[in-house]
Amino acid sequence: MVYFPFARSLYSACLLTLSLASFVCAENWPQWRGPTGDGISPETNLPTRWSTTENCAWSLPLPGMGGSTPIVWGQRIFLTSADAKNDLWLLCVSTQGKELWRRQLGKDRFRHRMIHEGNGASPSPSTDGKHVWAFVGSGDFACFDFEGKEVWKFNAQERYGKFQIQYGMHTTPLLYGDRLYLQLLHSGGAYVIALDKNSGETVWQVKRTSDAVAECEQSYASPVIWHNGDKAYLITHGCDYAIAHRLDNGAEIWRLGDLNPKDRYNRTLRFVASPVTTADLIVIPTAKRGPVIGVKPSAEGIIRAGSSSEQWRRPSNTPDVPSPLVYQGLVYLCREDGVLICLDAKTGEQLYMESLHKQRYRASPVYADGKIYLTARDGVVSVVKAGPKFELLAVNRMNDDISASPAIAAGRIYLRGFKALYAIEQRK
């Protein structure tokens, strides 16, 4: 691996204004959807073709399966995993592929109805370069320093109420500034919570009201931040609505409805895919071939279909699990059946709809180096050229199950499979 000295990292950081951390270098991938929370990486010179032997720097066997995206800061990689005894762990791995330490977070006592799909190691960790935070499906939430020393820990079920959710809790907390934001949306209660990242104490907790019923009370999505300059707010997604909240107290700014219309109500429409934001557009997915909506960030109050606060509304073909990707005026939607849809971000006009590898897709697409990387459940990664015309560049096979989204840092693509963690780089 090429080592980037501190001077270069500092220079890179000065070139970027990133609101998702007080100091984030371009080479880092500090949370689930990367340095800017949208699945976009500034990295270049990344491989287009690879396998477990070609352009693979190393692979590290893991103690068990998990769907969490690895995060990367400097020379360290963090990820969560279950083991054969259903214990849930946070692992720290060097960028040379050696495990440095592991700490037990909790035990996965949930009886997963789709154990082949996921477990309690689905939420992704996050870091600010000094500490790492990890939340798992058991409700255990902990903070460690980079040497593995525990700073704080608590169980969210003990603090906020027992989870009642059909397929287990999979939401990923969001690190923004000095706070962690968590949405707990399930049949036993619906709350949006802000935590002090340094102490783990609750800063505020608000009840998230909804008229959703049955399985629609349960959300597997994660909160996101919209920000533009010094303006920012939180967006939570689930229970038939996407809702924007003030960061200082959780108060509601706007609420997007008609995601599960009452005249044809689907009692099993649980949201899994999370929204994605840009400075001038918020893309809201739903589930099960439902609508996709482009919302104006200036929105306020109740938003219904056809509202002036909507930039556009696409009535069907939402991604069911992978979250959307927006880059240079284009919206990419990867459906769970491997169909890739490209839209004009301003109008919602469809530019193309093409079938990729015919498999289930659980990972969210990421962009880097002029390419879109799309990962199928069976470990096949399709590489598509970014742009308004479809061009498939490569199809790569990893011979492992993958539900985690890729992480990109310091010239590498990290793929977290059920069997192993893989470091992919352009080998000379």
C-alpha cells in the first residue's frame, strides 16, 4: 500500500469543506455512506476489474457474517461482525490486513426470520478520527478510542424501550458534529434521539408520530443530514413518512406523505432504503416498487403528492433496499432485482433503465473515479460508467455473499463479505 504522509492528508482536508466531521481527510471513509454521507468518494486510480486473486491486495477471514459497511480512518479499518455463538463484535483491522483488536458489543438474541440475509451486525460504525462508535441489533451502543478502550456504553432497549420489529433492528446511527442521531421506529414505539457523542447521554428525544399500522410501523432505514453551508437538518424515514427535524430540539420542519396512499394501503410497506441529499435536492425512496420523490430542501409543513415542495415524483420503481445515489445532476436507483435506473435530478426524467447481474441487491451504490460500483448479494460487483448513457465497464466476481455497501479510501475499495474482508486496489 502507498503511505500518505500527514502533510498530504492535511492538504487534502484543507481543500474540502466537509460538514459531517470537524476534520475529515479525503482518503477516509468515516461512516456508512462515506465522507459526505452520500456514497461519493473523491478517490481516483481505482481498479475497474478484479477478483479474489487479481487486483486484490489482501483478504482477511472474519468471525462470521454481517452487513455493516467497514469504515476507514488513516491506517485503521473498523467493522462489526457476529460469530458462530451469535456474539456481536467490533473489529479493528490495519490497512495491511491484520486484526489489531476486537471488543464484544453484545449478543444477538433476536430470532431472525431471514438469517441468510442479515443479523445484528448490520448497522455500520462511524468515527471522527479519535473515537469509533458502534451500534448493533441487540441495542448495544458503545464508544471506544482507537486503542480499543471503552469510553461509554449503554443498551438502547433498556433506555428507550424493547424493540418490536419483524426482522431485527438494522438502522445505522448518524454522526454529525458533536452528536449522534438515531431513529428507533418499530411497533413498540417511534423515537428520534440525539446523543452527546462524548458521553452517550441523551440530548433530546422526540416521539415520532404516525398513522402507520402493521408492518409499516417498522423501519430499517437510517437517518440522513441535509446541509448547505451553515444550514442543516435531520431527515428520518419510515412509518409511511419522511420527516425533517431541527437539529437543536428535534422539532418537525416538514413531513412528506402519500408514500403509502390510504386508498390502496399496503400493510407490509416497511422502508429499508434511506434518503440521499444534495444541496438542492433530497431524494426519497419507498419500497416494493412504490414511488420515488425529489423534494426541495426549502420545504415546510405537510407535503402531499403534487405539492410545490416536490421537485418531481416518480410513481413507481423505487429501490427496495439499496439507497439512491446522486452525482453531477444524475440520480441512480439500483433496484433489488439488479435493474439500474438513471434520472435527471432536476426533472426526474428517466434517461435509461438497464438490467445488471440478475440477482438480489442489498448494498447501496457508490461513486468514485468516474464509475458507479453496484454490489449484488452473491458477491458480483458491476462497474458502470457514470453519465447519462449506460455503459457497463466490468463484472467482477468475489465468490462470497455481500450485503454491505463498499467503502473507498486511499486508493482502495473495501468489500465486506460474509466470509472475509477484501482490499481491492490497482496492482502494478
